[in-house]
Amino acid sequence: MTVREMKNDMVHMINQMDESSEEKVKDMWLYVRQIVKPAEEEEEEVLTPDQKRRLKLVDKLCGAFSACQTVDFKKDKEEYLLEKYGQ
């Protein structure tokens, strides 16, 4: 069963509920309202100053180690270490 079918089936079942049974309708309404949160009610994640600093660092270094920058990173690393420390 697809999500669309489940949603349609659920709506159909809700429509079949006896409207004179206010308690059942209220229970269903509270349940659905609790499960489905509107987009505007979603809380935005609050970051600590350390997390903000680390995110800035990640943004700064984004793509620094991209595979397209070098063909053979091991060779480049070896050359770098030879230049830095000699033989």
C-alpha cells in the first residue's frame, strides 16, 4: 500500500466516523494534530558558539579535499612530505 493510498484510506475512515460521537472525533483530532506538526511550528536548531565556529570552518574548507583537485593524492602527499622534511 502506498502512502497516498494510506492517506486516502485514513481520510475515508475519518469521514465515516459518526459525528454525533463528539468524544471519538475529538480523540481522533487530537491524535492527528499531535502527530502532524505544521511546518511553521518546527523548532529551529539552536547552535552553540562552538558549533557555529566549526560550521564556519567547514564552510571555509568545503571542497578543499575534492577528488577533482588532484589525480593522485598519495603522490602529492609524498612530494609535500619530501619538501617539508627532506629525505
